[in-house]
Amino acid sequence: MAYPKLDILVLAAHPDDAELACSGTVAKHIAAGYSVGIVDFTQGEMGTRGTPELRLEEADAAAEILGLSVRENLGLKDIYFKDDEAHQLEVIKAIRKYKPEIVLANAVTDRHPDHGKAGSLASHACFMSGLRKIVTEVDGVEQEPWRPKFVYHYIQNNYIKPDFVVDVSEFWEIKVASIKAFRSQFHDPKSTEPASFISSPEFLDFIDARGKELGHSIMVKYGEGFTVERMIGVSDLFDLV
């Protein structure tokens, strides 16, 4: 089976991590003609609200809103997955399958322990994916080594000073629509499910405020921030905005 080569691959611990943190950046690059996909590590089955089946349906709905080239769920165990050999190999398979130039990964540290853990897992897997002596197979075919050129970590709940900010002002409404596709997780006054950290109306207010805060830092309406693993270089000063 042939898999699409992606320009950008977003790796996320849970369905909705990417939407909350970097879907404006995703939508912006898709509009510019780049191919972008999301690979979720878990089905978020340990979350307070919703079911794994519903979370998958919601992820598909968000993928359609964003115009993703692919969305896949690895089915790792929510909360219990680790940054170890077995899990690294599963992520390596995904990286080699889609051959991205850029990977966007979970925050390096955050309120939810899965986020920092997933950020570390993604970072290690991206490096290891380029090692030819690590052998992986998909659909009975041995995969070729592939190492993304860049790994950037999106910012999630906790404030982390970004190394760069992407102007997503024109794509904020798409971002919000993709978040609201996860209807089981966010504020719904008619819901009878238990309250959670992200289900209050104030949480979506926070997402809006964070976007405005980051946008303000680069003198635009809305922004999304990222940290880098190694220094970014430019070929001339006019590349800088």
C-alpha cells in the first residue's frame, strides 16, 4: 500500500492536542499547498468525558475541517504509554510511512504528564527513524530510514516562552471549528457528562486569550508558539518578519 508523503506531520498524545495547540498553523500551511497529517498516539480513553469510539469520530470530523491529507491513531494506551523501545518503534513506523520534512510534537513539559512524555517520545523517534540499523516493517515491507529535517514543539496548557510564533490570524476561525469538532470534550450546557478541566467555558476563553497573547508578541491578532530543539538559521535578514 502506498502512503502519501507529507510536508508536515503532527504527532500528538491525544486526539484534540493538535487542534488546541497548532491547528491554525496546520490550516495555514494546507492553504499554502503543503500536505499535512496528524498521528494521534492514543484514543484519549482515560479522559473524563466521551468514549474512544466517539473521540475517533470527532478526530475524523476535525481532520475534514482542517483538510488533512491523513489522520491515523496508533492505539497506544492512554496514560500508560512510555518513551521506551516498543513505543519508539511504533512512532518510527509512522514517521517512515509518511516521510515528513517537519514534525510538530507535544510540548516539552505540560500540566498533563502525557504531553511532555509524548514530546520526548516524538523527539527520540524522529532521530532514531534515520538509523538504518533499526529495522521496521509495515504491511510486510521493510521500511527505509527517514529523519525529518526539523522537530518543533507546540505550546499547550502551561506557558512556555516560544522560540518563534506563527501568525494564524486568518485561520483562527478554522482552528476554533476544529476544536469544537470534539464536542464531547468542550463546553456544552446540555451535556450530562462529568465536568473536566477543559469542559468549562473559561477554558475556550483561555485558548482565545493565549492566541491573542502570542499574536500580540509579533504584532498580529492571533499566534501559535513553538519551541525548537536546535537553533534556527536564516540565509538573509529579510527572511525575518
